[in-house]
Amino acid sequence: INVSNIYGLLNLNRDILENFALQGRLIENNVETDRILRNATRKLKAIGDRMQDDGKRPEFNQQSIEEVIEKVKREANGANEEWALKELRLVSYYMVRLRNEQKAFDHALWLLENNWKDMFVNGLMFFLMNSWNICADNLLIGVSELVKRRLINYSGSIKRYLILKRQTDLLEKAGPVRLATILSVKNISLEDAPTVLGYKASSLSFPYFSDVIINYFKRKQEIDYDEMEEIFKKHSLDRTKKLIYAYLVEKAEDSGDGNFQGAVVRSARRILGDINVSTTWSPFIGATPEDIWQLNKAKDLIVAWGARKTVDAFFDVCVQDPRRRKCWLEFVGNIMDYRIVGSTSVRTKLQSNTEVAPLLKSCYIETNSRVSTTAALVLFIKDKVFVEFSDVGSLYIYNSSNRVIRDIKRKRNLDSTADLKDTSIGMAIDQYLSLIHISEPTRQEAIS
């Protein structure tokens, strides 16, 4: 048979086949083809991103939500109800509404398990992602165990369920810590942490990722403050920010490194605000006794750091007395709070110290005088308030309830530093206070 006849019998184009390799190279090098392929790739990626769950809760009618939650409560107390699939799906998303009623919460879990549909995973995962470290552990464990049991037996093809099925240990109490380890070991970006669970990166805002973020930065030998602050733009939970800075403050204190302490303070101010006020370190929702202890310790250390700088600056600018400076610097660890009272002129001089300038926003009380060189350092130690005056080197000690001093923390202005002198205390006290300035052991006894 003639070869040319074979091409005809098979209905093939002889020229194309004989030049197939050349045609392939032309396609490979064709700019338009390359552009089409790139566009197709982008579209496929966009479709994949849309298919990936962002963990958001679907829109439900508010009346329907209330009705279904009340229905769960009624049945938990003995009523017999009929349940539609859409009602059970709604229950899965709103388990948090039952967090304060254990009986109803347990019944809701029973309802879902006994009428199980794979779609309930989405709602229960929404509860876990948004309630971690906020709801009671026993509630989280109950939901987590149900999801894990169902995922282990899952045989469908939904991508996120299959990812979760391989990562059910991340739904346990220690799951976030394990996830932080996975990120470190596999060199996965912290921003991509949600993708390990099959969620979009934008889901980093969920409370579940609080311990992931905390433990991720705890594992760092050196903190990249820019990276950390960028993460806080995507995850703004108070718990995360406060516990990270509480950890960093303690670590910086242990290091004794002034540069480390300064870096922590500057970053904390940018994120938390005025770190020298107690409210900044107040407990967050769901704080444990250990969390509260860590926050209080960080607050005390920050006050001590600020007090050290403030005492040093006060004696540098207002009182050139090395003995008195040395004495108070030894007691900065006992100082619970502090204020400086002085004129506009004194404030301007203190502001030239870049480390002290930010502290003045919350600790400086300005007098009506603009040029007076007299200033006072007010130190709160236990239930006493110590007032050092710069003019004659006198020290007044008050009970915190004394009328002269009791409202001083709330004030931002005074007529004069003389307002801090209670002349009714008498000469005997004046003589005793003079002894404190002369005799260091006597001063230490007074403070302790």
C-alpha cells in the first residue's frame, strides 16, 4: 500500500504530522498562547480560592435564629419537636447562643449527632474557630469530639473536609500549639496558618489562631516587630496582643538588655497604646488566673522601667543630688505608680529625653506656672505616697487616703507644687523627714 494512501484512509493531514515537532515548537514560543495559558492558570486559581472556605457564617433570618434556639431549649426540657434540616443547620452555626445553658448545649449536640449531615461540619467549625479560649473548655471539647468522630468516617470529596480529616489533632486543646510547631518546622508563613486547616488566609482573625500566633512568636529567637505588627492588622484580638507583649516584657526583663526593653516598649505603645496605665493591661474576655497574673506582672515591670527612667530624669533635670537619686533607683521595683508635678518649663526640659517624653503623657501634672523651676516627684509605694520636692530637698510621706494626695492620679493640672504640702503635719514630722534625707537606713526603713 502506498504510504500516501494510508494518510487518506485515516483522514490525517500529512503535512501537519510530518512537521508536528516544528508546530509544537512554534506553539511553545507563541506569545499569544503563553498569555492564554497564564490567564487560564489565574482563573483556575481564582476558582480554587472561591471554593476554599473563608469560615464565615451564612446569613440567617434573626427571627428564625431566635425561634430555633428556643426550640432547642424547649426540647431539652422535655418537649417533642419536629426538626427540618435547615433548622438543624442553623443550630450548628449558633451553638454559641447556648453556651450558658449546659443542658440545652448538650441536647443541641445530641440533635446534630443523631440527625447528622456532613454540612454540619461547617457550622460546628465556625463555633470552634470563633469560641476558642472564650467559651468553657468542656463546651469546646464536646463540639471538637463530635467533629473529629464524623470527619474520621467522612468518605466524601469536599476538599476542606479531607484536609480537616488529616488534621483532627489540631482540633484538640493543644491543637493551636501544634499548628505553631508545624508552621515553624515546615517553614510556612504565619499568614498562611488557616490554609493548613483548609481555610482562607483571611481567617487568621479567628480566636482559634490566638495561641497559634502567640506560640509562633515565642519560638522566635529574635522578634521581627514589623512582621508582628503586620499580623496584628489581620488578627486584632486583645488576648493575643496582650499575652504576646506580656511574654516579651518578662523576657526583656530577664535579659537585662536595655535595647531589648526599649524595642518592646516602642512596639507595645504602637499596638496597645499607653502601656503605663493599668487599663491597658486589664484582663480580656476569657482570661484565666494565669493570664491575669502574666498581665499584672507585665504591668508592674513596665511601671518599674518607666519609674527608673522618670526618677533618673527628674534628678538629672530638677535635682542634682546623686545620693537621693541612688536611693530611689534602688526602690523602683516597689513603685506602683508615679507622677511628676511641675511647670511648662520643667516639662519642656524633661521632654528632651526621648525615653521619658512618651511617659509624660500619663504621668505629668502641669502647674499654672510656665517658668517655675520647682518640681515634685510623686511615688506610690504600697499604701503610702512619697513626694520629693526639688526646691529645698524636702520629702513628704502621706497615707494614700490623705486629702492632699488622694485624687492626685486623676489630675492633670495643679495651681502649684505647694498644693502637695500638708503644713498640718507639724515640726516633728518635718524633723523626721529630714532624718530620712540624711540617713539612708532610716529612709529604707520608712519605705519598707
